[in-house]
Amino acid sequence: VEPLMQQDPQLHQIVLVGVAIRPLGELGLKGFESGEDNECYQMFPWPLRGRIEELTAVREKEEKEQPAATTMPEEELAEAFLTRNSEIRNTVVPPDGMVTFVFSQVHLSTQLWNASPDGMRRALVKHNQVLRSLMLKFGGYEVKTEGDAFMIAFGSPTDAVMFCLRTQLELLIVDWPLPILNYPPCAPVINSSPAEYASKSPYLWRGLKVTLSVNTGEPFFEEDTVTGRMDYFGPVVNYGAMLINHAAGGEIVLDKVVRNTQAVQDLLSNHDIIVRELPPIKAPNFESVVYLFSVLPTELAPREVCT
């Protein structure tokens, strides 16, 4: 989207929502052109990320005033996205040999479903869109999903770590349903970092909090005869599934093997990334002590751990 806007912002301003491309005017963002909203440019990497809260109210107003045929219903949009995304996922080659796994889960998922079933249903569609679009960007292979939890395989540990870091930032700018934002644990928390970081991410928390774990190893794998997709299993997978349960809400944890990989060490030392060593844990069914490290983009440094 951004290159098109830079080339010809007046003629081809568009917004990409799943697989639906619509003129900005249809979403009520008239006159939202490059350079017209300097405050938005200062706060966000690209202008369509601005005015997140206003977008919901403006879009609802515009949809009431326009004929129903001009707007794709959310359910149809979600179905179209999932259908197209299924096709895209088949283009990612499943890694073999040494594989880096990312496990994810939504913090307080059960409470959110009980508090607002419809809000959580709509939020989960947006959550899945974020994760799946970033999987494609960083070469992640979606192994399986269960409820709000994902298991993703990467051929590169650095791609896996970058996927996690970017996920935390992208989740802050999602157009979350209002029932989710009104639920206290998901309410926006303004970033109190120094201006150079807060300008990159004005929020510390906003919407669903997603926990992510990263571990590397050599798993067993075979194609699932029902789904036709590659499945992974064995001790390294069991280990990864255990790690996610020892991470706090909205946290990214790496195991010692990932942290000590030279490529990951270079990544963490050459970018604005905060690394914290966590207390060692003794997990059931695992003989040795497990050493974990928490990582976050520097702009989210003031985050408090959610338990």
C-alpha cells in the first residue's frame, strides 16, 4: 500500500483489508492524503495507521448512509480472507532439519469469551489476519491452529524472532471491536517511553495480549493424510508447547538454544531490542533446568508483565 500512495496518493489511495481493496472514501477517510495529516505521520510508520479509534465510528456512520451493496459484510470479508489465506499458506514450504517453532496463545482468552462472545469472535478474525500476514512476510509455516493458539514452523530462528517482535507491534494498531477495548485487561495503555520511542508506538498495550514462545530443535515430521499439510512432533515440539505455558501475558520468550544462536545474537545486538534473562524453571517431565529470555522492541520497554 505505502509505495502506491507515495507514487500517486491522490489517484490510488487504497486500503487493504484481507483480500478486499476499496477506495479510502468508502471507509470515510476522505482527504487522507500524504502530507495532509502531519501528526499522524509523526505517530505512525505510515498514515493509514492513524486515527484508529476514529475509524470505527466513521466507518459505521458511512455504512449507514451508503447503500448496503457498497460495503462487504464483515462475515463475507472474513470468509474471503480465510479462503484466500488458505491458498497463500500452501505456497510456504514447510521447513525440515533444524526447525524453529513459535507457539502463540491469547492471554485471558476464556475470560474474554465469557465477557463478550461476539466481540471475541470478531477480534479473533483480526488476530488471525495479523499473524497469518506476518507468517507470509517472515516465511512462517502454519502447522496448526486450535482456538486462538497457533503452532508455526520457521526455517530460520532470526525470522521467528522478528515475526514475534513485529507481531507485538502490529497488534497495537488493529481496529479491535469496542467490546474488547472496553474490557479492562485490553484497554489502551499509553506509552510512557521517551519521545523517540513513543512516537513509533504510542501504546504499550491495546487490545488482545498475545503470548509467544520460540524454541529450536530437530523434530520428527510427516504429512498429515487428512489435511495434506506437514505436521511436526517429538520432544522438541513438546518442549515448545511447555514453554508457552511459562510465559506471561503478552510476553515473547526464547529458550537458551535460540538465544545462543549466533544469528540471533547478532540480531539482538544490532537492533533496538531489549533482552531480559528470566528466572530458570524446572518443568515437569523435563530433567534439566530450563533457561528462558524475554525480548521486546525497545519502544515497548515500559511494559509490565501480565500474569
